[in-house]
Amino acid sequence: MEISFSGEITNVDVSTFEFLNSLGEIDLSNNKLHGKLPRWIGNVSFFERLALSNNGFEGSIPLEFCKLNRLEFFDLSQNNLSGSIPSCFNPPNIEHVHLHRNRLRGPLSLAFYNSSSLVTLDLRGNNLISSIPKWIDTLSSLSVLLLKDNHFRGKVPVQLCKLHSLSIIDLSQNMFSGPIPSCLGNLSLPMKTKKILEIRFYLPYIEADESTSIALRKMEMDSYYPESYLEEVIEFTTKSGFYSYKGDILSYMTGIDLSCNNLTGHIPPELGNLSEIHSLNLSHNKLTRVIPSSFSKLQHIESLDLSYNYLSGEIPNQLVELNSLEVFSVAYNNLSGSIPEPKAQFGTFIENSYKGNPFLCGAILHKSCSKTDSPSTVSTVLEDKGEDGLIDTYDFCVSFLVSYIVVLLTIFVVLYINPYWRRAWFSLVGKYITTCHYSHVGNFLTYHIFKQCV
């Protein structure tokens, strides 16, 4: 039987309830509680796990919560909380923070600065602004970083590359700009073998001597009691869907989502070194140039989305080696040439994976390719090698205009400094104007006389 609580949590004098001082966990998630968060919770110093998610709490996070020094798990997600995250909130043993789907605003404060124990930071769906702070690399144990659907701007910081425990990164639906850091390709995306919060069990304490060891081993088979019912759940968009991961499955999940931003420049070939990645989404940006052939090394990838960019060139034929690929999209780019051979996983992709590229051809697109338009592995490799040295039309026009202005300024400066050259220049211009004038007058008289004679 499920019990649902509603109403407000009243003030409690902690000193009158001795059991609160030994209480290690409160889980009131998925109820109909509302009002402001109770400040007295901050006076229960023994709390290790606090879960009040999916309620109707409003107002700001009380400063009293900064006194929860033993806190390891903190979940206030899916409420109506507002204000900023208190800068004093930095429990020394905090591992999991879930504050998604609230109305928190302002920049990321120093709340989590130097939290070397922090494993999960989930701040999705708020109104946070500014850039990702450079001190993000002080979170040395960070494995899951979810900042989706906020108002972050600026460049994707290279400090993320120093977080060697990162396995899931979601920066989608923000306003990040500039290039994708090539050093992201250095991330090892390790499997999460520890610090995942899941339902834990314990045995009742028994002093066992040699005569009772056999009976104790038998009791271990059926006498476990739950230590905590809290289990961490991570939500991540992949394979064109929204999935929840927990337990052992979460241990194996790896992915990077940079979609729906204003990222520019080329896709770093170094991302092909992410051999353990399962999902990579770079869609809905302003990325240019070619698709790196190094993506053929992403042997564990299951979802690759490069749609809605300005990518050009051919789709590398080497991608057919990705035997784990389930979802693939390069739709709405400027790609050309033949699509990869329809073998292995690429034999399962439909027309929607390629639509919006008028110069692509292939049987699945109902558009035949001439022999001269067929894809060439050699040309793709050459494009990859030279992709960093290519200069697009925009760069050429800008450099030409700058050079032209520099030349004009140089001429004016020289004429201003040297009076002799200035007089010579004006004399030359005067002679040219006089010559042009007499030439036009002479032509006019000749034409008039010729007309009279006729």
C-alpha cells in the first residue's frame, strides 16, 4: 500500500526529539508536500541522505542546510525552488547532488568548489546563467555532469578535460559558443565501478565464534535488511529518446551531449579517441567542414547525431566499421557524394538519417550516383589531413579586406610623413586628370567635325 503525504512540514524543535540526532536518512520524495523547505532540517547534523524530490516546495534553499556536514546524497529535484544555490553549501563528503527541474537562477556559485568527493552534479532545467566556472576541475571525482536546459554561455571550458573520472556530460540546450575543445578526446570515460548510490543491504550484527560460523553463512543467504532504499537515477537523451539509467546499467553508460548550442568550427578529429563512448550528440550547432574519418574508431558507439549543422564533404566510408551503431543522423547539412555502403549497421538506416543534404546520393535516397561522384576513401583521408588548413570563403574575404585597408593606410602614412613623395604623388595625379580631360575633349571635337562633314 502506497502512502502519500500532503501539506506543509511544520517547524520542529530538534532538541525535543532524541531520535532525530541519530537519523541518517529522510526520503519524502514523490508526495504532495508544499510550502518552504523546513529550516530545522539543517540542525539534524547526522543526516547522510536527504531526498525531498517531486513535491511542491518553493522559495530558496535555506542557509541552515549548509550545516549538514555529513551529507552524502542531496535531492531536491522537481520542485519550485528559486533563488541561487547557497555558496556556503559544500559538505565535505557530498557525493550526489540533484537539483534539476526547479527555478534556480544566477551563476554557479562557490557551493561545490573543491568538492573532491562529488560524483554527480545534476542541475538540469533551471535558469542558471553565466559560464561554467574555471574551478570545475577541482571536482576531481566528478563522473556525471548534467547542465542541460539552462542559460549558460561562453566557451566549453578546457578544464573539463582534466576531470578524468567523467563518463557522462550533458551541456545541451544552452548558449555555449566557440569551438569544441579538442582535448575532450583525451577523456578515458571510465566505467563507474564505485560510488553509485543504489539500494544497500546489511546483516544484523552477531558475534560469531567457530561453532556458529556455519549457521551464520546460511543466514547470509536470506537475512539481509535494507540499509537504504535510495537509488540514484540518471536521465540522459540518446538514440533519439529519453532514458533513465540506474544500478549496473548506469555503471556502463558513457556519453557526451553538446547539442542545441551555438558551437562553431570543425569537429575535432581527436574525438575519435573516445573509444569507450556509447552516445555522441553534436546536432543543432553551427559546425563546419568534414566529418572526421577518425570516428571509425568509436567501436562502442550506439548513437551518433551530427544533424542540423553546416558540415560538408563526403560521409567517411570507414564508418561502416561501427558495428554497435544503432542510431545515426547527418540530416540537414551540406554533405555531398555517395552515402556509405549499406552493409552491417548502415544497412538498417533509413532515408531520414540523410535527408536535407541535396548533394547526397544513393539507392536509399532514390538518387543514383555517377561514377565520378562515388565516394573515395583516399579523398576522405586527404580531406581529414587537410581539414585544419582549409580556408573557407568567409576567412578569405576578411583577410583580403584587412590587407586592402592596411595597404591604403600605409600609402597615406608615407605621403603624410614625406613631403617630396606627397608633391610627386599629387603631380602625377594632376597630370593623369589633365591627360584624361584633353583626351575626352579631343574625342568630342573629332566626332563633331566628322558628323558635320558627313
